[in-house]
Amino acid sequence: MSSLLLSRLSKLSLRKQPALGRHLVGARFLSETPLCHIYGIEHCGYSRDDYGRPRYPEIGRLMITDFTGPSCWTKVLEKTVRMDLMTETGTMGASHGWAFTLRYGGIPHLLDDLNPGVSDSDGCEISLPDLVTLPHCQTKLVTNVAMSSSSPHDEDCILAIKFAGPQLSLIRPAQEKKEWVNIKIEDPSFFSSRVMYSKRDKKFAMPASEGTHIGYWDLGENLEKPKAQEFCDFFTPELLKSEWERLDSCVTSVELVESRTTDEMFMVKRFTERNGFNDGRMEERRIWVFRQDSSSTWCSTENIGDLCIFLSNAEPFCLKASSHQKCKNSIYFIDKSERGIFILGDKYKTSNFNKFTAPYFIPPQSYLDANLTLTSSLPLTLFHLNLTSMLIVAMDLILPKPCMTPTTSASIFMYSLLSFFAFAFTIWKWKF
């Protein structure tokens, strides 16, 4: 009987989770999402109404470049999405495969259309309240989007939208009564900064334009000012005068990236310049990485160990290179015209140029699962265990087997009872 129980449990655990699962207590179960970036959309026609008639908008199959393994390749998925997601106003920002866009005449929405692990039938969109533009601010141009959790269905998830200029807007997408919390940042050195969520510090963070200091924000009090401002002491690399002069002519940008496997924070400074060819396109010249030490000093490093960093228009992330067959001590990057890899130790870059209409890296499912809170996954797991055991008891009572003994039946019943109480207690703790 025990072998039969284990067999049934193993078969149940391998089944695809039903679509309902992602709406239970904030949990959301997807098929395996590969490490990839969005390549584009292959046009395939129009969507259809209930009578089979074509209707606006045009749709296409999602194309991704799969980075699973030591090499990468582009493939066309069966998943269909709207073609207008590839336009400037179609996707205003993205985080973990969720796209922030304006639909139906300018209503803000979160769509999971850019997540290759979600099928058409399981697709979801979350309507958000109308944006509120603060005085002397704008909400048409988005710098980037970040989320505190991999799923906006998580009740604790906070969505942050950094607009070009002084406005930062926060909202909890899973709440029934959604309301924007709008912050006007007074320090102009943050006007062009990109926001990220620090799981370690449990706050949203932004570096100043030159990385001189870092501001932190959350949904607490005194929102107009950062919760804390960390002034950064830097130890920069030693360079020749000619190299300094060339870097001084470059366009610079600064981003914060957190390694959740090593609990480290990195500051990445990128130098881009216009090439001397006829197209005059912008391309990466140099990338510096600074590691924060125990005394909060930022030291330039050319060795981040068995880590690789992924930079795109989406929220940056850091992975253990050996676990994903990627080059260690490296930075993968993509923007609208260039995709490449920069090896820190060798100061060597290899890249290719193309038109990337949606330059967003999507982290793998293992990274997304690690980002889920315990309270969002444990109740559903216990629910499945309890349901499984109760079904087994019912089947064995209705269809008694020759090997079934009163002792075995009593043991399974006690397991079911304990699992039920554990499930009820977890739900109570999650609610209160």
C-alpha cells in the first residue's frame, strides 16, 4: 500500500498545474520558462471574434532567443500575441515577462504576453487605475519597470514604474482596491535613473546618474524623500590618460544588480559611444562593475566569480553561470540595436548588431520560483497533499484491496487529518 501511495503522489506531482492554480492565494504555476530574450513577433494574421470574423489588432507568434545551454538559438513559439506590443507605445516597460502597456484608450494594463512559459489559454491581463501625473512631471515616457515579486498575483507584490523625470509610481496589483502611490523625487540626479527591487534590503533602489549615491523607496511614510540615501565611495580602475579621455566622451549609464545566490550587490557602469561607420550607431565601449564590500565601499572588480549578469530594457538579474552553462565572470547585454557579451577579466566584447524590437531578457523559471514568497506557495502545496491523501482514502474505502489492512487505513486517515490541519493553520497565518 505504501508503494502505491508513493506511486500516485509522484504521478500527481508531474502533472501540469491547472490554470486555476495561479489564482489561488497568489500562486502562479507556469510551464518551464527558459533563460531567453524576446526577439520579436512573426506576423500570422488577425485575431477572431466569436463568429470567426477577423478583428483588430494584428497578431503574431512570439519569437524568443533561447539562452538555455552553452549556445543560443532563435525559435518561433505557438503562443500568439498582439503585434502592437513591439511598438514604442505597445510595451512601455517589462519585468519578469510582464509587460506594462496602455490599452483600450489609454488604460494601464499588466500583460504576461512576453512570458514564453504562459500559453494563450492561460494568458492574463491585470487592469490598473488611470495614471496620475504629478505637477511638473510626465507619465508618457517610461524609463523602466520593476516588481518586488515575480508574479503580480502575489498579494505582497509591488509594481514600480519609473518615468523619465522626477515621478516614481508604486501600486499593489493584486489588491482589490488598487491605488497608485505617486512620488515626486526632488533630487535631479535620479531623473534618468532605473529602478530595481532589492530582495536583500526589501526596498526599491535607484542609483544617481553618476553612481555617487543610492536612494531607497518603499510604501511606507515620507514617500517624497528616499528612505535612506547611501553615499558611495568608489575605487575606480587605473587607466591611461588617453583611455580616460575616450571614456569621458562616452554616454554613461549606471544600474544596480543583486546576486540572490551570493547576497551581493553590484553597480554596473556602462560606456557607449557612436561608432565611426556610416550608420553612426551607438555601441558598448566598456563596462565596469563595482562590488559593495562590508564597509559599504564600492570597489572596482574584474572578477565576480561564478556569476553572470544580464542587462536589458527589463529589470536586470544575476545568475550562477555554472548552473546555466553560461560564461562566468561575464555580462550579457541587449538593447535595440546590439546584443553581446562582455568578459570582465579579459575586457573583451563580442556582439552582433540587429534591430531588436523588444530587448528584454527573461530569467529562467528557477529564478522566478525563488522569487516567490513562502506564503504564496506553501498553502497550495499543502492543499495538494491533503487533497491527494483524501482521494486515496476515499478510493481505498470504496474499492478495498486485498492488501488493505485496518492499520494501513488508519495511518492514511491520520496523515490526511494532520495535513488538513496544517493546511488550515497555514491559511489562517497567511490571512492574519
